[in-house]
Amino acid sequence: MKIRDKINESFKLKKQFEHLLEVAKKAVEMAIEQDENAASAWINDQTKDLELN
């Protein structure tokens, strides 16, 4: 892999991390205000298209 590819991958991963952090924050709020099942379902919906290994 070339350096350019590594840089592009790092930007993609940073964006994914930021999205997951926001999902986690919102899920904690939902779990407190509603219930854990609603938060869990929302997390699954928000992350279904991500390629998580």
C-alpha cells in the first residue's frame, strides 16, 4: 500500500470514529431517557452499513 492510500484510509477511519462516538453519546442519552432496547435498536440502525471488523 502506498503512503497516499494509508493517508486516505486514516481519514476514512477518523471520520468513522467520529460518527461512532456521536452514535455512542446519543445511545447513552436514549438509554437514560427511554430504555436500553430503544438505544440498542438505534445503534444497530446507525451502524448497519459500516464495515466493522
